[in-house]
Amino acid sequence: MARGRTGFWARLGRQAMRFAVLGLVIAASVVVLWLTQPPPFQGRASVADGDTIEVSGERIRLVGIDAPEFNQQCQADGRAWPCGREATRFLRRMISGREVICRPEGTDRFQRVLAECYLGDLSINRTLVAEGWALSFGEFRSEERQAEQDQKGLWRGTFQRPSGYRRDNPRVSNVPGLVWGSMRRWFGGSAMGDSL
């Protein structure tokens, strides 16, 4: 009888040791992930185009969305209108010199940081899609469906998807962004972001 109790306590002790080791491994993994997570970018933002901003000198591509290119035209009521410029203006008005915080999720092929950015608790990325000024690119699909249903932003008429526009206009689609970046490097200052 005493032997059975001893075996029980030994098994319980081994089980407790396993749980303790597992707990330590999980805790160490969480700490490593937390320490290797890139720090957020925080500060006043300037706008390059409808889905690219600059914060603290870092060019950031808003992840999960695709906005029309700066020179892209859309159609509404039988007329062309500058939807790319309007998307950029909307983003500029939304940020309007306020402090943003961007949580990096990686980089794209142009070495821009991919991030979801916030004004307080408001996701800039999600809002652009919800207001119809950007399309969902893997995320925010329900916001896109609602914007289309409500005919907001781009959805008030017809348009070519930004990816298609870039494919059809490979040399001109990013010229404003490249010019903007060069001018900011040459002249500096946030005034450049406000003048486009």
C-alpha cells in the first residue's frame, strides 16, 4: 500500500516537472519573439500616395490594402476623375499632421516597411478601405464589400484595379512616388508632403 502511494507521488512529481519545463520553454519563446519584434514607428507622418507614408524618415507601405496610383483616373457619371490624387488627398486630410504609430509586419520588394498604422485606436489601413479609397489586399474584405455597397470613394463609378493599372503603365505608375521621395531627400522637411 505504501509503495503505491510512493509511485503516485513520484509520477505526480515527474508530471509537475514536465509542466514546469514546458512552461519555461513557452515563456522563453514569448520573450524571444517579443525581443525580436521590430519596434513600432511613431511620429508625424507625411503622405507619398494613397497607401504609402513616411514616419521618422522611414517609408512605410500600408499593408493589406492597394490604393490607386497617383496619376490613375477613374470613371464616374461618364467622366474621368483623378481618383489617385483624391485617394492621396483623403489620406493626407485624415493624417493632417497628427502623430501615427505603425506596427511593422515585414518589408516589400522595394524595401519599404509593410505596416498597419494607427491614429490612436483607429486603423488607417482599415479606414481607407472602409471609405472606398483603397481596395482590400488580403485583409479588410468586409470593409471593401460595405464600401462597394455604399458606393463610397472609388466605388461611385468604375475603375481599373491598381495592380492592373501598374501592369499596364509600368514606367509611369510610380513616377510621382519616386519624385516625391527624391524631393524629400533633397529638400527635406514636412512641407514637401503637404504640397502634393
